[in-house]
Amino acid sequence: MIREIVVHRAGPGVTIQDMGRAGWLAQGLSRGGAADRLALAEGATLLNQPDDLAAIEIAGSFLGLEASTPTRIALTGAPMRALCNGDPLAWQSSHALQAGARLELSGSAGGYSYVHFGGGIAADVILGARSAHLAAGLGQMLEAQDKLALGADSGGRVGMTFTPLPRFDGGTLRLVETPQTRLFSQAERTRFTQTPFRKDARANRMGQRLVAEGAGFGTDGGLSILSETIVAGDVQITGDGAPFVLLSECQTTGGYPRIGTVLPCDLPRLVQAPANASLRFTFVPLPEAAALERLEAARRDALRSKLRPLIRNPHDMPDLLAYQLVSGMTRGDELEGPST
Amino acid sequence: MPVTPETPKWPVIQGIGVDGFLITFNDSLTEAANRAALAFRAALDGAGLCGVEETSTSLASVYLRFDLRAVDHETLRAALAALLQQADWYAAPLPTGRKLWRVPAVFGTALAPQLKEAASLAGLSPDQAIAEFCAHPLRVQAIGFAPGQPYLGQLPPQWDIPRQTGLTPRVPEGALAVAIRQMVLFSVSTPTGWRHVGQTALRLFQPDQPDPFILRPGDEVQLVPVTRAEFENIRQSDALGGATSQAVA
């Protein structure tokens, strides 16, 4: 039987994503790929498979699907309410779906959620990747009745979980300076780092606009900047003075002044912040930023060592009660996970 | 006539993001700086510096991204500075393998509604404007913003008109828009602040083709005015929208 997933219902912003297409910048095509690449790496780790396989990204909406055959899945990124045939499944965990099982995901507080499948989604590879790049016209949002073929699953253990890097409550985003940072006065840069921001409701995979109380930000004088390469994480100050943080599907060149660039390891914190969360910026020196990125890369390489079984003997779980209350997604008897 | 760095300040190497460098040849667009950027990127690709993962050019600068775990900033910056010393990049010739493209375009009409407004900003009649757009081939000075999308230039000085303050919510793929002595030929449907003066049927990004990108930096684009009726026929013909190419170098 064909291993596939049938989409029964899909809200807006549900797409197939992987690590994106690096290497096409010279042709004007940005890398794209998952808004939260850390969540992709986490899902790959949970399923013990390569992290370049494609998964489903859900941008704060909902998804209902059915597995045609027994299928391993993992759920990562922004937590959602997950039901398998009506029974709750723990988020940040791997599970086994039986043939014909219905998976319903809803109740996102915002941010980006991911469903990973053993073997990954076998969508067509275009220019080296399977991810939808909506701005470039590659791929499209998923819709009801879509059928997604799965790749061969090498198999492995399910019922594993881990504690994700905290990033679902806003917080501080670290920046490095850009060639244009000094076009903003010291006073303006200081005000920028002292201002709490919130995410604007207008957002997509190209960028996230931020809003704050008080006046917008600007450079001194009407500087015109020759259009040059821009990178994901760049914080453009557009005409209205609001910061606009460029994300994976951004344009490749631009001429707006950029006050700083968010560290790649902090972008998951931005994209996963709920709508009402407070976000702040702080500048770090480049050597420190490079060291932080190297640390994060090493931490991701070691994710596997952080996995633990979802099924735990209650006698070994002094935090059992807290675990249930905090997650809000399991009943006591669900700690056994789905039967395999 | 030898062309040397326009001021002693250029070129400069600056960090961009945590894992990139930008080598800038001038802070405004000049013919020499544009050629320098194209030539230096080719040299950079040929040099095979340790850790370099990707390079690209924009109008007057070269970007490179590197693997932080393979090389550090100091080492790579020194290697870039050494490479910059190896030639007078401002005197470099344009890349080889360039093509001249002849691209049919309809100007004005309901398909490109801002011709009159743009011409007026340049102090010209619509017919004079069309004549200037089509007088000479325009050079692909950079590919960027969207896949396969060229910045074409350079138009005469009267075309140094600003972008409009508001955004046009959407121009179609193949739209020709003008601002700051350049034209953009849009490869995707997008909002823009540039004024929409012409329309082509050329699909610049064809992801289902073996070579999905039609234009390269250094290519030339000769716009050929056609009537609306001719355009409607061309539009049915093929994905190139009647465009033809020949080698120029």
C-alpha cells in the first residue's frame, strides 16, 4: 500500500517545509525553508532520521490528516492540542499512528508548529529542496484532499520526548551590527534596545513587523542606500519607522537601512513568540555572536542525548503532577502513549 | 583610460550578519563598481577559500556566506583583503558568455498604467519615454530581490525619478517598472514602489526547466515596443514571451 497522508482540513499557512534551498542567492532566490529550523532538527532527532527531510509547518492555524499506513510522527515547535482518534498526544514527542488514524491539531497560541513523519514527505525536489517558497511561487499551501506521499522510513523508536530550548514566550533577541547600524544615532540605538516590542498581526514567512509604543525609529537625514544583499535576521527600519525582521523567505536585496541582524540562533525565539509576548533587542559583539552560533550548532548536534522516553514509571517521576498540569495535553493514562 | 578606486575609501570589507562578509566597491552605482563586483565574485568563486559556502553580487558589492565552524572572521577577512590586492577590479572587463536579449514589450495601455505619470516626472511625453527605454540595450546590473529578477540600467539622467511613496499593491509577472535611472523586469507578481510603465510576457524564473533562470548579470536587454494586439499574440506563444537571444561576448 502506498504510504501517504491525506489532508482532511488545513487552515491558512500550512506548508511543506525543510531546511530550504541554500545556494541560489546570486540568482535572487532566498533560502526559504522552515521558519523555525531548530524545530525541524528536533523532529528529525525524535524520529532518528536526517534533518533535511520535509515536514509540515503550521503557521498558527489548524490541520487534520489521516495516515494510510502505520506511520511514525513527531510533533515539535509551537505546542498545539493534538488528538489521535480523539485521544490526546503529548507535544515535543514522537508517536506511532495506526493505519487509518486521524490526527487533529488545533489550538495554537501562535508561532510555527511542525508535524514530522518517519521517512519525511516525498514531495518533488525543486532546485534542491522540497519546501514551499510562496514568495517565489514554489509550492503552495496545503488544502483538504491533498495527498502527500511519504519516503521510506528506516524505522525506530517512538514514544520519546525532550525539553525544547525555551523560545515560546518572547524574550531578548541578540543582534550584531550591520554596515548601516551607525547611520542610526547612539541615542536612537539605545532607545531601540530599551523598547519592548510586540509582533504585528501582519506577518508571513518573508518577515515579521514589530510594533511598540512611542515614536518610530529612523536614521539622521534622508540617506539613500544603494540596494545590497540582505540576510534573514536583518532588522530593516522601513518608511514608517517600525522594525521589520526579515525571515527565511525574504527578498535577497534591499535598500532600507538595517539597524542590526538577529543572530540565527535567536530567530526561533522571534518566530515562536506569541502575539502578546514582549520582545527586546540587545547588541552583542561579533566575536561573541560567532561563539554563540558555534555553541548552538554543537548543542543541536547533541540533541539526541537529550531524548528520554515518554513512557516513564510514575515512581520515577517526582514531577508527574507538574508535568501533567504544565503540558495540559495529557491525561495520566496517556503517559503510556499510543499503543504500538 | 585606467579606472582606479573612485575614492581611497573603496573597496571595503564589512561583516554582514554573523556568518557573512560584504565587499563594497562604491556607495553609489557606477559602471566601474558594477564591473568590479562581478569580476571580484568570479575571482572569489575561483579562489576556493576555506569555509566559503555561497557568493552573490548586488549592484556594487559582493556578498559571501561562510561556515563559522570551518573558518573564523579574522582568517577569512585577511584572505579577502589579499584577494582584493591581486587586481584592479574597477578595470576588469565584463564577464564572458554574455547574451543580448530582445524582449517585446507593450508600453502604457491598461496593461502598464503608469507610463504617462513616469514620463511626466522625467519631463517627457509618453512617446519620448518609450523611445528612450528602447534606444539602447539596457545592462543587467544585478539579479536580485526575487528569483531571476534583473535591475536594468542605466537610463539617461532625467530618469533619476524617485520611487512613489505608496506601494502599488501588485504588479504582474513580466511587468517593467522604472525609478532611479533603472528598470526592473519583475519575475514574480509583487507589490512595488516602482512605476509600472511596460509589460512583457517573459517568464524570468522557470523552476520546471533545467536552467530556471533566464538572465545573468552582464547580459543586455533590448526592449522592442509592440502594440497591444501584437502583445496578446506573443503572450500565447511561449514562456519566453517572444524574447530571443544572441551571444555578445
